[in-house]
Amino acid sequence: MPAASKVKVWDPLIRIFHWSLVISFLVAWLSAGEWQDLHEICGYIAAGLICFRLLWGVIGSHYARFRQFLRHPYEVIRYIRDIRYGRETRYIGHNPAGGMMIFTLLLTIGALTFTGWLSTTDQYWGAEWLQNLHEAIADGALVLIALHVAGVVVASLRHRENLVAAMVTGHKRGA
């Protein structure tokens, strides 16, 4: 892609955050019940990453800021309806559905790490209801991740751009 047709969208910290969260979630999920120490370490890493992302969503680069991509739910619904009819608008940053998904994933993984941490405290050690809640949130996160990946595939195909590559290089095709 010629330099003039590329736009820098994802800064290095966003890309490092994204792939670090992917890895920490994957390793935590794979190590659950088998390697508890590794599972907990990955949970703490994910919690730290979520805290970083919340801060970066306020003070970070243009496309990383929440105010740039969080839209009213009506806009999200309209965008999803437009996908159904093949008339969705291409966005340089996150589209309305992608922005909502990012926010939902941050909340979900934040809740997952919080319930995981709570289960290590004296007050909630061995609390079956909390373990069940933690596992239910993890299952919900897996569903959200699958929807996120499906959305990336659909948007990549519909707009003829590789969004996974954009999350590696930081660049997308210009308007």
C-alpha cells in the first residue's frame, strides 16, 4: 500500500494491549483448573491491561479514545441493521458495533478478573457460587470473543481490508 493511501490508526500501545490481552486470556483459559498459578498470573496481567486500557481510553491517541468510538445504542443498532442489508459505512477507527464490542469486552474481562481475584480472598475462598459466576463470565467472554472475531472477518471482507493486519501494523487504508 502506498504511504499516501495509509492512515495510522492503532498506536503501538493499543496494539500491544490488544495482543497481550489475547494471549493472557487464552493462556488463562487453557490453564484453568490445571495450572492454577499460571491461571492467576494471567488473570492479574489481564486486570492490569484492562486498567491501562481504561486510562488510555481517556488520555490516549485519537482512535484509542472512548469518545471517538463509543456511540449511542441506536447508532449501534442502525449499523448492525445496515450490515444486514449490505450498506454499512466504513470507518477508519472502530465502527459503532466494534466500539460497543470493545466496551463490552472490557467490562466482561474486567468482571472476570474481579471475580477471579475475589475467589482468592479469605472471605470468598472456595465459595462455589463465585466460582460458578467466574466460569459463567468466562463462557460469556468466549461468546463475545467469537462475535468479535466474526465481526472482524465480516468487516474485512465487506470493506476489502485486512483488519487483523491493521492491528499488527497500526495502519488502515485511507478514506
